[in-house]
Amino acid sequence: MSSTPHAIWLDADPGHDDALALLLALHSPALRLLGVSSVSGNAAGLSTWHNAAKLLAAFGASAEQVPLLRGCDVPLMRTPKAAPSIHGEDGLGGVKGLPELSSPSVQSHLKRTSDGPAPLALVSHLTSLLRTRVEAGEEPLSIVATGPMTNIALLLRMAPSELLLKGVKQIVLMGGNPGVSGNISPAAEFNFLVDPEAARIVCDSPLPVIMAGLNVTHQAIWTRPLHAQLLSLGASPVRDVVSSAMEFFAAAYASQMGFASGPPVHDFLCVAYLLDASLFAPPTPSAANGQADEEAKRYRVEVQTSEGHNLGATVVAFHDQWPIEHEGWAAGGRNVRVLEHLDTERLWPLLFAAIERAEARVASNVSS
Ligand SMILES: [Ca+2]
């Protein structure tokens, strides 16, 4: 692994599990978070923007280090659809210990404004960020998308394709339901159903796309023993945010989705993948020739955008039932690397380590 931290951009709709993804993105030495953008999804666009600002402040990030940009308040073609029964009305229901919206630390993250529409300013910011990095010969960055894909689809449609191909290594997204039932509808996962056209644009793009869908995120259950371990380590501002978030999330998943063992940490897996893709390697030996596959497999994937029961569903050609028209990543090829396996035991130390680093950062901010 290179000693230079890998640059990432996080696009999110916080969101309890988005909060965990942000925590890991901020406090992993192997990653460098270049910025965050918010999108409507779990709650309205104003709420997810505010939530991102509160979380950045709570986790010790300064607005200079990690700029926050507001993105789209509505999907490309549809009316917004939120998830109040899972995330509360404001998207971070039940979360304790966050700074007030009016506090200087939160306001510092919200002060960035633009003359024109926010999504346009976001695309412009990302485009110039990519151009600067490409011209300086820096490594391509990874985009992490843990909300509906609206902002990222706009970027893909508006930025020069050559710049995207040079500047973006991959898009790691939480969304879709390869081979399993949906959650927001019988056929579809929430992020993809909220903006299915955007999800399709992202999956069909010529950039590598890594999909953490419900098939794998439902393997990452925050169980009671893990929660007890978190509480046993004592109280701190960061720990209060995480523990209260997971308590609310656990209760919501138990009552709304019948998850008795605990809630899945969905979005967290995208950042975990960037830290250690081997967490998602197929078990050994997996292939017919006895050789272990080191990476999750690529498949031809199509997001359904026709009206009806299948809107937003992900159809995955696990057995190449559709012809593979080219070797690239775009539509018609094996356009998505689908995460299927997870070494759950090795996942949780990443979170506990990030919590410790966040606590240290927050403590040093307070004392300085
Ligand atoms: Ca999310």
C-alpha cells in the first residue's frame, strides 16, 4: 500500500449509517477526505446539509480541511422520498451530543454559499478539483456515494468525460439489492428507488463502480455485544453521538424491518472497502480451479427505471445471462463490481479505531 493517503470525496444524505461512513472517512490515516457533499434522501435536502455540518463539527473536522457543499434537494426526475420511519423526521433522529445548528462550529461548515444553484456550484467545485489534481499529476480519487445518486449523476453528465476518466479512480456506492429483496419496496433498495435514473447513470458510466448493496450490507449487523463493547469504553462526545445513533437505528430496524439482532451499517461498508478491499474477497478457495479470487466479481448490472413494481430494482447477470458486449465498465459490459462477501469480524476494529482517533482529535481541538 502506498504511504500517501488515498483521496476521497463523500456524497451523503446523513443519515445514521452515513454518520459512521463519515467518521471512518475522517479518521482513517490511509484516507484523505477532500470534501463532503449532501443530497436529499433520508431527509429533506436542508436537513441532510445541516446534519452533515453537525457531524463534521462533532467529529472534529474544520471547514478549511473538509469543505461541505450542498447538492440537490430533489431527484433528477421525481419527487423526493424520505425515510422518517428509519432515520426520524430530520434524518438523525435520536442522536444525542451533536452541536447546535446555531453554534459557531456548525455554522462554519454552512457558510459556503454560491450565487447560483447549489448543485451547479457543487459540480463546478468537483470539476475544478479534478482538473487541479490531474494537472498536478496526483492520483485519481475515489468518490463515495452513500445517498441517492443525484449529485454524482449530475457530475457524470456535466463534467468532461476525459477529465472524469483521468481524475476518478472509482465510484464506491451504497445502493441496490443484488439478488435479494428490496427494503423500501419489495423490489428496490432506498437510494436507488429515490432516484433510479441517477442510479442508472452512475452504474452505466464508463468509470469503475463498486456496489455495496443490501446483499452485503445486511451481513454487517451492529449487534448488542458490539454496542455493549462501545458503551464499556466510557463516555465521550464522539462516543455519545455514535452510541445514541446506533440505539435509535437499532430500535427503528427492529420495529420497521424486523431486524432482531441489530441494524445493518450499510454506508460504512463503502469506506471500509477503500481501506481494505480484502474484507470483501470471496472465501478461500472459491473458484472452480481452487484458486482464491482476491476481489469481488464484476457483473453486468442494470437498474430498472420503468414505472411499476420493479422501479429502482437492480438486475444482476450473475451467470452472464446477458451478452457481455465489451470489456469496459460502461453499460453493456460488466459495469459493476458487486460486493457479495464480508469478513464481518475484521470490519468492526476499523470503526472502534476511528472512534478513538476522533476522540483524540476532538480533545486536542478543545485544548488548543
Ligand atoms: Ca445514506
